[in-house]
Amino acid sequence: MAVDDRSEAIVKTFAVKPKLKPTTNKSTPTPESKYWKSFKPKQTQTLVSSITSLAFSPTAPHDFAATHSATVTVFSSQTLEPKSTIAAFKDTATSACFRSDGQLLAAGSYSGLIQVFDIKKRSALRRLRGHSRPVHFVSYPRVDKLHLFSGGDDAVVKYWDVSSEISIHNLIGHKDYVRCGDGSPVSDDMFITGSYDHSVRVWDVRVSSDTSMLNINHGSPVEDVIYLPSGGLIATAGGNSVKIWDVIGGGKLLHSMESHNKTVTSLTVGKIGQDSGDFTNQYRILSVSLDGYLKVFDYSKLKITSSIRFPSSLMSVAFSPDCSTRVIGTSNGILYAGKRKTEETVGSVKSEWGKYVGFGAIDEPEKRVLRPSYFRYFHRGQSEKPSKGDFLIMRSKKVKLAEHDKLLKKFHHKEALVSALRAKNPENIVAVMEELVSRKKLLKCVSNLGVDELGLLLGFLQRYSTMPRYAGVLIAFAKKVVESRADDITGSEELKSHIRNLKRSVMEEIRIQQSLQEIQGIISPLLKIAGRR
């Protein structure tokens, strides 16, 4: 009993949930949840390994960069297809960041080297060496084009002069890996960093390079930290919680959101577009986690406004400045990019079709994408014709079992015999009898038969016992039936009539056999004489 109780407890504690494709909550959708649902999660690319970071260019057309393995890939925000690839790293690339004019891109790596690339030429313009361990975040200030700051596993935050490749400030204060950081939206000289020592520090390079201006304890290893647009609030992610802090108020905790079940890996700020009714131009915090959920948090009302699940653990998220594209990276290298359809994009598509057809603007025919929630998804490809050279594997036809065969498989012996007798197929009846003989259950079945069922059996024996094909089995069996059920037979007129008919058939067969033997005695000498001649 103790083992059963323990197994039941384990099942209740670790319930297995099926893998799901990206979907949203089934409750009644709100206008805002419809807005976030309009970013259809399309699997645009499967990269080599985990997507460590995502970043959008601040200038139109707002292309985005993804770091994975030892590569930085730049994607078009219009087609969501790769435009260029930068593979100038000796180790895993991390934390891509665009400069304010969108012409340069900086990225760190596990080798400790930071490189600055020209987007068009894909060549490394500067190489910043100074970190002794892997670099996990690199960021340009909001406007400043000459400096950037970085942090890594050596617990040192560096402020760089990019043109001279020199570290201006080595900011020491963290006691563990520095994993994330973000620049202030109101001052290019201020930025924040988060570390695995549970602390978030606010730095100002104008004041001092030795100590931070503010130290906040998140309570768990910090995975990501961002400034909110006002510049007075910051959001930190660590463990399964996202916390909002008032920097101007001395690092006061305003709210803690703990809606994720696993570690929150990345944060970003998303702005709701112009055509969204009452929510236009409002900002939201987007968080992703290892539990596969994307959460949208309204920090003005302190509530979750949307929750979307993906089939893989999520590692990074980014939202385009023009509010049209949302990109999410997973731990297995899948990139989910969703582009929202606006009235402008739909109108442009219609006008382009009108140019080709010549009848004005018409709707573009939409190709329906099959999803696992559709019935046709599981029947796709079944009507395809084999091409030349294909090896065909024919599916064996399923054998349909008769009723008596099903009963025999369930070891219902008497029911199987009765079912075969009612079907009136002598071959099947004799086969069932032979099977019951091999199982040593035939006489037991006969002893359990009712009067009506015994009548069926005697009628069958009367009809087929004298047939040469079955006589070898049925004559001996008929004798056993009569001997074992003699009392029931004498008490029923119907059974007596079956026995009389059976006796008449046997006597007739004996008479025929005797006549045949007499004929054989006459013919046999004649055949011998004919053989001598």
C-alpha cells in the first residue's frame, strides 16, 4: 500500500502535459489580447544552436540580428528571411547590439572578444580585448556613437572608447557573472547591469568608476534587466519572477510578477501600434521563460494582459521600434517571427495584385496553413502519388475476426461454440470444436449448454455426423454428448426428436455402408481375374 500511495503522489506532483504548438488562452479575448494574437508566430528559421540574443536596428526598415553558435545572422524585418551572416567568431557569439544610426553592430563572444562590424560590408572594424572570460552583454548607449559598455563572467563591467579600442572605465562591484545590462533612455552616461550575485547596479561614468550609484537586490540570479521608457523605472528578471523598481525613489520595489513557472530568460519593452484603439502608444513588458510562455505585462495597471505558449524553451525576445514585428528565439535554435498585418500592408498587397490583373485592387488569395489543431493536418500527404524510384511499402490488410474468434481470444469457450452453431457454417463449427479439444474445454462446454443450445448442437450433429468429411470427429463426439446429457434429453421432447433423427441418419448410413461392402465383395474377384489376363 505504501508503494501505491507513493506512486500516486508522484503522478499528482509531476503531471505530464502534452507538447503544444503556439496558442493563446482559450478564455474570452480582450481587445489587447487580440492585438498580441495578431502577431502570428511563424517558424521562419531553424538555426544551428540556442539563440542567445535578438536585437532590432533602431533605423528603418528595422532589420534584426540573432546570435547563435559562432555566428550573427541579420534578418530582413519585411520578409523575415536572412540577409547576411557574420561568422567572424572563434566561439559562441552573444549579445548583438546596433548603434543608434543602424550602420554598425557590436557583439561579444565566449572568447572574451568584442567585435564591431559594418553591417553592409560584414567586416570587423574594431576588436575590443579586455575581458578575461566570456562576454554576455554588449550595448551601445541610446544616442552616443563613440562608446559602448559590456560585462561578462569576469564580474567586471567595462566602458569602452570604440575608436581607440581602449577601456576607459573598469567598473568593479559585482561578485559573480555579469549577465545583462541596458542603457538609460534619458542619459548616455548611465546604465544598469545585472549579475548572478542577485544584484542590479546603476552606474554613472561621470561620477565614479569605483562604486555604483545604486545597488538593488533582486533575490535570485539576474538573467535580464531593462530600463522602462520613462528612465525612472527598471524591470529585472531572475528566477521565475519579474520585478519593477523605482530608481529615482532609491530602488524601491513597486511590483513583483511571478506568473512564470520556470526561469525568466529575457525581457523587452513593446509599444502598441497606432491602430489599436484605446491602447495606442502604450508600453508593455514582454517576458519569455524556459516554461515556453510569452507574457505581456501592463506595468501601469500591474496585470498580465496576454499569455502565449510555445512548444520550446524560450531564450530571447525582441520587438521592433515600428511595432510591426515580434521575434522570439528558443533553446533548440528555432526562430519564431511574427509580423502584424496593418491596413497599409494589406492595401499595398491589393494594389500590387491590381496592377497585374488589371481590374483594380483585389484580395490576395490566402494559403491556409495547416496546424496540429486541424483534422486535415493528420491526413496530409495521404493522396500523394509515388514518384519514379520511390520504394513502396504496402500496408498489410487488417484481418477481420469472426464473432467466435473474438470470443475465443477472450477465453469465452461456451459462448464461442454457441456463436459458431448459430452461424450454421459447418467448417467453422468443426474448427471451433477442434480448438476446444486442444484446450481440453469441449466436454465442459457441452455440460454447460442450456436446453435450446443443446438442441442447436444435436441438430448440427444429426445433419453432418454422417458426412465423410466430418464423420471422423463428429461420430465420437455425438456419442459423448448423448452419454453426458442423457438426463436432459429424456426430459425434453424436442431433444428426443433430435436423437431419433440422429439415430435414423446413423442407421441409414450403416445400411448404405453394408450395401457398398456387398457390391465390393462382388466386384473384387472380377477385378482380380481381369488383372491376371
